[in-house]
Amino acid sequence: MTDKYAKPLNCLDRYAVVGNPISHSKSPLIHAAFAKQTNQDISYERILAPLDGFEATVKDLIAKGYKGINVTVPFKFEAYKLATHHSQSSHNAGAANTLWFEAKDIVADNTDGVGLVRDIEHNLNLLMSGKRVLLLGAGGAAQGVLHPILEKNPSLLVIANRTLDKALEMVKKIERLQNHHPTALSASTFEDLTGHEFDLVINATSTGLTDTALAIPNTIFAKGCLAYDMMYGRVTPLMKQAQENGAQVADGLGMLVEQAAEAFYLWRGVRPETHSVIQQMRSLA
């Protein structure tokens, strides 16, 4: 008797990560590990989209029957605009890193913040509640993780940026949405951080890519501080500075795996175990 739900041979559910550049992405390895672990019948690949061709690339993938995609730089804002339905997390960030396709709809989510928080709290064992947190940067990466950090109720969150305007804009947006949030929230330039100490420092700038040191004082790292750089696969200038000043450090590999696990769950309804996959990716670095 034939199973009416059985798929033809070679008819896998297809997913991909879309970006520019994309050849460095570990996402296919991560999702292959998740699929093997959870017995999900999928394929997952890297797709390079032209800088002016993200929408056309997505529509082509939909026409070919792809079920969903992850989105990486520089297309997260375009992904949000292209979607017809948005999760609260993507709406908060104004950006999307996960899309899936339902009939004629494109549904958007942003799993970056969930991935960051899960890595810091569950893998690195630092609970954010009551902590003094410094978020470096005010671009898309920072906006993607801002709300999930606030949901953990740190006592203080300072958003610091090279120029003050963008950091102030993020603070004002939060204040409009959440008038009585228990977290003390403020904006700063890097130079104005002198005299302040933090329990958790998160680098959401792209300086790790270019090995550029941030103009932040050595005194920001409180005793027992964790300095977390979203960049992965290298010791960044922030991590070096933090180590030299007695802080613990972590790169963003755990965040990468955790945000991918959340996307996998949204697509497949199965939540993979992440610790072994983080270790596997670490061994390949």
C-alpha cells in the first residue's frame, strides 16, 4: 500500500541562506546537523544574491518551490519590507533574518535576539536580569537584539555608538513603545563611557570583520564581566581588550547556532538540541 503522503524521490523540502557575500556561511552545516538529529528530510544551501537583486532572488526561489530562507547581510531590512506578514520580533527590529512561504504570503521573523539571549543565558550561564549591559553599535544587528535583551530586565542598558544620533534614536523608539520599562535606558558615544562599568558588554558593530579597535575605555569591564562579540571564528579586538582587562570573552558562534535553531523550529515545528552542534561547529573553525 502506498503512503499518500510520501514524497517522490529527490523531492526534499528546500531551504537556503541568502546573502552577499555568502561563501563563508556555516548555515548549511548547522541545518544539516539539525536535520540529521531530528530526522527531517530537507536540503539547505547557500545562495549568493546580487546586491540589487534580493527580491528577484526570493521570488525565483518561491517559484522553484523553496519552503523558506535565512537572510544575512546586507538583506535583512529588504527581507522585512518584502514580507507580507511579520512576527513581533521582526516588527520590533524592522528587519528579518528568517522567511517562510505560505501560499502567496511571505512570513518574516527575526531570530537573532532569541539566539543571542539563549547563548548568553543558557550556554554561557549569565542571566541578564539585574545586570548592567552595554550594547555597542546602533545598526541593524543592534536593533535585532535590543528588545530580547530588554525582555530579560537588566538593571541598565546603555546603547553606545560612534555617533550619538543613532543611539538616541533607538532609545527614543523604546521609550515610545514602553513608557514604564524597569530597565534604565540611555545612549552614549564610545568616548563618554569613561567612568562606567558593565557586567555584560555586547559588540553589535562590524569592527570584528575588519579587526578595528573600538574607541572604548579599558575601565568599562566590571569584575566578572562577560564581553561578547557577535563576530565568530576569530579573536576580535574587543575580545583582546576585554581579556587584557580581566573580562571573560565569547564570540558569536553560539548565537549563530541558536538563531538557526529557532528558525529551524519555525520552519519544521521541531526544536533541535544545540550544545552538540555548537561543539561540532567549534571543532571545524
